[in-house]
Amino acid sequence: MVRILICALILLPSRLWAASFSPPDLWLSGLKLLVGMLLVIGIMLFMYVLNRRGGFAFFKSSRPNRIQILETRPVGGRKALCLVRVRGEDLLLGLGNDRVDLLLHFGASQGGDRFEDELQERFEAGR
């Protein structure tokens, strides 16, 4: 098979090998590259936005979310306070570099301002 290919290449007229060559247009090639890159980036951004808005059902979990992060506040350095709801109970967690501490357990959550009220009560009781 290889011998046949080599013979065919040798027997081709030399005029075919000496065909005129025109250099590629760099502006046109650059424009095609730019349009293709913008198209791919646009598709990726479109998929990201659809995923963030919940447009794809196959990205969602079928299980209900049992852990919800309600709020996170940085304290300083790499430390933060995090309010988490787990199975209807609110927990105040202290997040550090290498550990997570339970600071306060609020029990069953009953709505909007319950966290602020209980935090104020405990703050006043500590004085």
C-alpha cells in the first residue's frame, strides 16, 4: 500500500507541485478566529446564566435542601460567622481557618425576626 502511494507521488507531473501559492490573508484569518472565539464564549455565558436561573432541570438535585446558608458575615482575617438552617433549626457557626464551631443553637425557626430577637436577648443576658 505504501509502495503504491510513493509511486503515485513520484509519477505526478512536476507542474502540479509548482502550482502558484498565495499567502493566506491574515486579517480574514484573525477575524474568523475572533468571531469563533466570541461565539464559544457567548454560548458558555448563556449556559452559565441558564444554569444559575434554574433553566436546566438535569442540573438540579432531586433531594430537598436540608441545609440552607442564610447569612455569612466576615469577622476579620479568615474568620466568619455563618447562620445556617438545618432541618428547621437555626445554628450560628463560627468559621475559622481549619475548624467550624457551633456558637449558638436557636432551636426551631419560626420566621423572619426570630434570629435578631433571640440574639438581642442573649446579648443582654450576657451583660
